[in-house]
Amino acid sequence: MAEILLGAILEEAVSKENSIATNQISRIWNFKKELKRLGDSLELMEAFLQDAEEKQTKKDPVKLWLQRLKDVADEAADVLDEFDYEILRRKLKIRNQIRRKVLDFLSSNNSILFRLKMANKITDILEKLDRLNKDASSFSLQQRATEHVSPVPGRSNVETLSVMDDSTIVGRENDISKVVDLLVNPKDEQVVSVVPIVGMAGLGKTALAKLVYDDLRVKRHFHVKSWVCVSDHFDVKKILGAMFEQLTGDRHTSMPENMDAMILKLKEKIEQAKGEKDQIKYLLVLDDVWDVKKWEDLKLCLKGISTNGGNGVIVTTHKEDVASTVQALSDQRHQPRRLEDEECWSIIKQLALTPSPMSHDLEPIGKEIAKQCRGVPLLAKVIGGTMSKERSRCTWLEIQKSGVWGSPESVLKVESVLKLSYDRLPSPSLKKCFAYCAMFPKDYCFETEELKQLWMAEGFLGSSMAMVDIGDKYLNELLSNSLFQDVKKDKFGNILTFKMHDSVHDLSLSVSKFDTLFFQDNSTLASNECSHIRHLNVGCNGESLPEIFTAVAPKLYSLFSEIDVFKKLSKSFTRLRVLKLVDAANICELPDSLGELKHLRYLDISGTYIEALPKSTTKLYHLQTLRLLDLPGLTLPDGLENLISLKHLYIDSKELQPVNIGKLTCLQTLPIFFVGSERGRSIKELGSLNELRGELEICHLGDVRDKQEANGANLHRKEKLCKVIFAFESDSGSGGYNSEEVMEGLQPHSNLQSLTVWDYRGESFPSWMLRPVGDSNTDLFLLNNLIELNIFNGINCESLPPLGQLHNLQYLKLRNLEKVKRMGNEFYCNEGVDGMNKVIKVFPALKKFTLSRMESLEEWTAMAETKTIMFPCLERLKILGCPLLKSVPLTGQCYSLEMLRISLCDKLSKIGDGLSTSTCLKELHLNYCPNLSSIPNLEGFSCLQYLSVLNCDKLEVLPITGGCSSLEGLLISSCEKLSKIGDGLSTSSCLRVLVLEDCPNLSSILSSLQNLSVDGCDKLESFPLKAPLSSLKKLKIRDCPNLKPIPSLDGPSSLTELEFKKVGEEWSRLLPNMLQSNVSLCRLSILNLPDRTWIQDDSLGRLNCLRDLAIELTIEGFQGIEAFPEWLGNLSSLKHLRIHSCNKLMYLPPVDVMRSLSKLVRVDIENCPELETRCERESGPEWSKISHIPRIYINRRR
């Protein structure tokens, strides 16, 4: 393994020796012979590596020889780097046009001293290499030919990678269903139900938990969700802190130190999400749990966060004892099965043979390899990625017959199979890139750009201008080998983040154990174990580095730290390439010696409390990446334009933007630029930054004077930019310049994929958005590569450009364009396009379209030409806050439409009949459209799952037909004239949730229905049910005096929650039978029933699992009852008792009955004057009956 990593180091040193910079060194300082000898010696040492690797296990001297060689190779790389630094310094002098001083310097004593110093260093290195060569001979090491491979042969930037995502996970449908069922239908009624997922490494526990986490049934059941990776350190505070961060989206607000205060803060956040819901349920996933010594502490905290039942916790673990500790019931766990051989073969085929077809001689070998994976999906993925590199019979046979598989009877060693994939990576530098990932903790979410920039800083990507491309290739190679997983992409297909499987992370630790260290609070380390560490991540909370690292500091190439590393070691980091001090709360300043780190290429101080960058920062001529995010008080020194190697600059405020940024001509990343009126801050600073790529937001465009000044940004030459944001607000407050002229001068390159425009004040849009390219009759526009377009707050715009002709546009948002009154032909295509002789496709690729706050929009019409296809790919359409819009032109060609949401459109009276052809529709939401009188027939909408209609006052009929067979949720509220719902509702076998509220004219309206809520439907008389409500769990009927009972409820059912308020007498008479037949009822609310005889029935005493009993009766409703019946003592699980508006009630059950309720923790008494007086604290005659109860509220006061 040392040979692999050392090979990468030597490869880097040899590469530097052969670089263009070396020729400059030879020319300036006359080191040609020495450098030639140095290069030859390094290549000679490289030839010994393979033999030394094989012999080091038997001979300790060889192991020491390898370590000495590593040290010398590092020294050689450092010397060449120092030369490069001096060249950069001189280049800067020339750029600053101090010609005379440069010439003086070249002939000065400084130059002579520098040459002497470097000559001594080179001589010293050559002597050490000579000694290593002699020692190699004495150890009988043999030279073997070395082949310098290209970074990743056969890969190109545009090649489609075979990377599996979660949507293609194989063979887990039944597993998902079982875990979801355990969560949403728990067998116990605990506050927190725990479902452990247990199994061996690589079986897919985390992937399964993620699929469950994202499952629609889980999303509907749980209102708040959190995911925490625990790993081998079970820290209750960190778990709660991670929950808080995910709930708030705020990673900088510190959690209270006191645990009770922490619980209270979490409880508040969860309650804030409650809204109008009766109760909130949360789901917590604890991923990769190794130890549960503090499980009970966490469990107690979770119960404190919410006392409501139905909360869920998923615990993934490979340890049986962990699963046994956390599970409440023996059958409340899940162990994913191993995959079948055919399922493993399916995974391998997808990775190894996409997109090329498979030759017949490969299939038998591939199936045999799939069998050897023994049902472990991780191995199938990793080995499939490896097999994709060489699709030859010989290579596949090598893999099949490798000794890593063991015999079928032996225990499968996952790490050995993963090592096989690692060993077959094509270059030492690529292996070094993989090993470097051991710097990060398990379950770390890697950011693509950050990792590539770190690799570049360490020299793993070479030193040529193609470093970015090589980084992309390396990343793609590791992804295609499935050594990374959980890939997240943006809407353009770019990979944003990814993670490592724990077993793969263990492999990275194994191959880098002599080179890389992640040091935590609980880590132990001997001095001999860290003497050769080059990359260190200090994740402990101490105030300073342990003393053991004092000796390590001079050798470190990269350092990540959460603590102040400069108090004792400020001048020790002489070799440092990477310094990352993110979120280090106790670091308030950087030393002046920072500028002496000549090799430093990556500096990240984001989220610290550092107040100023030292002046010496301007001497970091090698610096490639500088991250300055979330640093509100930071001040910058003058002269940052001297960082002439800077490629990536991350800032988030105007104050952190360097003056004269245009001199940083190597810049490739600049997410945001602030236009200023000061010298060195104008938009012309962008003119020379033509290497910019990725995203660029330009703020304060209101301060740009005219087209000529805007042209100075040269955006049309920035061909690598894929996303641009124009923000036209003014920093100076002037805002008086011509926005149209400025916009005209901001023409981007035609490669642009995303454009967002904020606060544009022009009346029309620029010509580059309107005109075709070349011939006026062409349908090719300048922005034809545009995938996303957002236009926000265009307060003076009167018309829209012909966006319908943008062939690749997939995402379109138009918001608050105050003066746009019409969207017609001019919106779809240019007037010059002849539609008479051909079919015109408008918005041919558009998937998501949002119109919002278009307060003047009155008319939106279809295209006038008959030969037109409109929105053929549209999947989601939102029309929000368009109060004057009268109709929506759905023409019958939206075959792909899956979601339609229309809200706050006061004058909307019609939705195009074409909606009836959108048979893929899954969600339909019509809210606050008071003039909408009808909607198209929903016949054939077999995919429709959710339908909500709110505050549509004129709607009379909801045409739900028998074709809506997939309908799961129906919400109808405040539809005053609605009198009929189509007959199809009674045949909807999937209906789970039905809510009817405030529909006074509804006269008539299910086996899978789980939640039925009917509220304020005065004229509703019956439900046309053809099947029993066998799945019903929650029933709420309020203010429906004419509704007749549902016959199927007069018998055994699975109800857990029941609430009646102001219903007819027939319901009152049915209630005793319902109570007798429902032994699983946990929550009962009886409000204003006309028949009160049920209160004397002892059927309530049989509800042993009743947990939350709320009795609310008006004065008239409880006049004859003075004493609460003694059957209350039979409710052994009762936790919450609420008595409301019982004005004659005086007596609770006897003391022994009340004290037998051992789980009762809360009593609420409200508007019961007699009982309130008798329950006065200490003095009331009934007080002794309830004094033992922890929480007592009388008229909402404790």
C-alpha cells in the first residue's frame, strides 16, 4: 500500500521536474544539470517501488527505506515549489510594471542568496537519493519498468456515467413496505415507536432507510423529519443539535448547554410546524448506530420533545445488541434480506454494460460474479463499476477467479472485495485522491467542487491548466466504481454532493493509515503512529492541539481544525498546502506568519470569528482557493489582487470582495459580484475574468450607467458560465440609470443554461432575448441552450419575449411582472416565424411553469395557429395570485401534466377543457378562486391521487367519476354552493383521507379510508358507502346535524381516535355500541351531544388503552350530572383528562379510583364552576383526589 501512495508522491515530483516552470528555473538560475539529475534520480527510485512494497513485510529496513524515500520525495516537491513561488513573485512584479526595480532585483544580492540556498537544498536531496540508491542495492531491490498512465484513460467529460441512484435500487419493494407499515401502524401506543433495521455491512440498511424516509406514506404520516448519522460516538447533545439544525435550517444558532432548555427549544420548533393540525408527529432516523449506552437518555429527551403518540424512530445498525436494546417489541424490527443472484446480476449489468450491449461470452462470467456477491448489493455495485472499465472476457475472468471471494462456505470479507476494486484504479494519483477522503468523518457529505479543489491543492491533479478537467475525470471514475454513493444533482445534471459508504470509508482509512488521520475527542495515539502523518483533521473540542502534534506540524500538507492551531505552532506549518478552519468558534485571529506559508493553495476560514485577514495574506502567491463565507465582521487587507494563482473565491458580502478583482485573471469560481461606484469595483472588473465557470450573480446593476459600461463585463465571452443572476437593485440608491440599455449590454454567451433576472425596471426586454440567430426565419435563438429562466419583480415590463421558441427550456418562473396584461402569440414565438406550412411546437421541453403575483394579467390565450403543439412535456403548472386572470388555456396537449395548482385567482371562471386529456395528473389543487363555477370532467384520471378544492364559492359540482381509482386524499373546504360530488368517490378503493368542511349545500357524498373528517356540512345527510370502513382509524364529525350514522361503524372497528360535536341524536344512540366494540380507541372527544345517557354507560370502562379522554359538554348538555362515574378508574392507560363546560358537575370519582390511574399526568378543568371551586389547591374538598397528578390546569392556569 505504501507503494501506491508513494508512487503518487513521486509521480507528482517527477511531473514538477518536467514542467514548464522547470525550464524557467533553468533559464533564470542555471540549474539545468542539477534538475536533470534530480529527475533521473526520482525516476530511478520509482523503479524500485514495486519490489520494495513486496519485500517490506519481511524486512523492516525496507519499510524504513520506503519512508525515507517518501520524505525525500516530499523535499524535492517542496524545492521545486519554492522555485515556482519565486517565479510567481517575479511575474507579479512585472505585472505591476515596476520594471526598473525588477531588473535591480535580478542583479541584487537577494537573487544570489536565493540561488545559493536552493543549490544547497538540491545538493542535499541528491545526496539523500544517492544514499537511497546504495541502500536499495544492499537490500537487493530490483528495478521494474514503470508505466506513467494518463489520468483516466478512455474517459471524456461528456461521457455518460453509470451511476446508480436511489430510484433504481433493486429488490427492496417489500422491505420498504414492511418498514413503512411498522412506522405508520405501530403495534404499541408508545410516544416513540422504534424500528431498528439490522444487518451486515453493505446490505443496504441506510439505502433502505432513505427510501422509507422519502416514501409518500411516511411524508403524509410524519409532519417533521430529521436524519442524523450517529456512527461510533453516541452523543445525545449532538443528535438533538442535528435535529434542531435540520428543523430550522440554521447551522449557526448554538443550542443551549442545558439539556432541559435544549428539549424545550426543540419542542417549540416542532410546535411551530403544527399549524392547524391536531397534533404533530416526528420521525427521526439514527443512521449507523454502534453504541447505545446513552439510549435511555435520548429516549427520555424524545418523549420530552412531544408527548403525543405516533412519533417514530428508525435505527440502522449492524449490531444485534444495539437492535435488541432499542426495540420495544420483539417483532418491531426489520432485517433486510440478501438479494437474489439475478438481482445482483441486474445491478452489475446496469453499471458494467451501460450503454454498450453485452457480448454473449460475458454473460455467464458476469452471472457467476453476481453469485459470488452473495446477495450483498454494495459489492454488486462496486464490482459492477470495476467491470465497466474493461469489458473483456480476460478481465472478467480475473475478477471472477480472484481469491478475495473465498469459498462459498467461508465468511464473505466485504473489505477484500472493495480492495479489489481499489487496486484496479488506473493511476497512483487517482488512488491518492481516494485515500485522501479518509480525512473526513464517516457519513460526511462531500461537496463536489470542494473536494476537487482540495485534490488540486494537494497536487494530485498535476500542475497544468487542465487540472479542473482532470479533477472531473477522477471524480467520475470514483463515482462509476460506486466508491461514492448518495449522489445529489442539480436540475442540469451536475453532481453537487455525495457520500461514502461506511465500508468504503474503512477502506480509505486502511490505504491511508500511514498518511492521513482524523483525530477526535476519544482518539488515542502514540507518537510513533503519527510521525509520518501528512494530512490531519482535528475534530476535537479542546482549546489547543495535543502536544503529540508538535512534531507532526512541520510535515503536514493539509490541516482541518475546529480549534486554534496557531497559539503554539504558528511558524511550524512550513509545508502546508491546505488550511481549513471552518466553524472554529475559538479562532478570532490569524498570525502574520500566515504569509510565510509559501506552499499554501487552499484557505477556508468560513464561519469563524476572525476579524481581519493579515496583510501577509497578499503574499500567498500559490493560493488557488479562498473561502470567506459567513464572516460578517471580517476586514480585508489591501493588495489581494496580488493572489495571482487564485482560481476559486467564495464570498457572500460586498465587504469581502477584493478591490481590483479584475487582476485575478485565473479566477474560475466567483459566485457573486457586487457592482460599486468606487475605483476598482465597477462592472468592468469582470471584463478580464473570462475563465469564470459555474454560477455568477451580479448585484447592484442599478448602479451601472449605460450599455457601454455593461459591455465592459464581457459576458458574451464567458463561454464556461452556465448560470447567471442579474440583480438590478441599486446600492447607492440612485436607480436612475437606463435599465434597458444596461440589460442590452449584458448579453451572455450562448452556452448559458440558467438565467435569473431580479428587479428589472425596463419596459421591454433586450434584443438578445427576442431575436433569432442569423436568418430571421430560423427558430434558433441566442438562448437556445437555456434550461431555466426566472424573471422576478419586473415592475415596468409590459410584454414578454417569445420564450416559447426556446427549445431546451425546462423550468420557467414569472413573478410580479406588474404591467403585463396579456400572454398570447407574442409569448409563444417570434412574429417572423412562419407557422402556415409547418407544425409549430411552443415550449417543447418545458416541465415546470410557475406564474405568480401577476396582478395585471387579464388574458392568457392559446396560440392562434391551428398547427400548434403547446406544452407537450409540461409536468407541473402553478398559477398563484393572478386576481384578474379569467381563464387558463389548457388545450388538450398537456399529456405529461402531473400537478396543477391554481390559487388566489379571483376572476378565474374557466379552466380549459384540455385538462380532461391530462390523464397523467396526480395532484389537482384549486384554492381561493371564488368565480370558478365548473371544472372539466375527471373521467379517466386513473393517476389522480390528491384533490383539494378550497374557497371556490361558485363551484356547484365536483365531477369525480369512477375513473379516479387512485384517489388517496380529498379535501373540500368552504365551497358554499357545492351540492354534489361525483359518484366515483364510493368506488375509490385507495381513499385514505377525506376532509369536508363548511360546505352547507352538500347533500350527498370508502375500504382503505383511514382518516375521515367532516366539519360544518349542515345539509349533508349520508355517505354513499358500498363497503365497510375496515381501515378507518380516525373519525371526526363536527357540526353536521343532519348526517346519519355510518352503518358499518355499529360493530368492531380499528378506530384509534374519535371526535363528535353537534351531531344528530342517532349518533348519540350509536355511541355506546361503538365504544363497546372499539378496544383500540386511544383518544375520545365528545362535544355537545344531545343525548347524554352514554355518560352513565360502563362501556367506557372497557377502553383499557384509552389515553386521551376529552369530555366537553355545554351547560344544557350536562345539567343532570353532578358526579363523574366510577368507571373512569378502569381506564388504566389514561394520560390526559379534560372536562369542559359541565356547570353542575361537583364530584370526581373517589380518591382510590383517581389514584389507581397511575399513568394520568394531566387534568384540565374549564368552565365547570362547581368543580373548579371544589378543586382549589390545598383547600378544595376534591383537591386530594387530584393532588398527585403532575399537571393540573384550571381555566388554563396551572
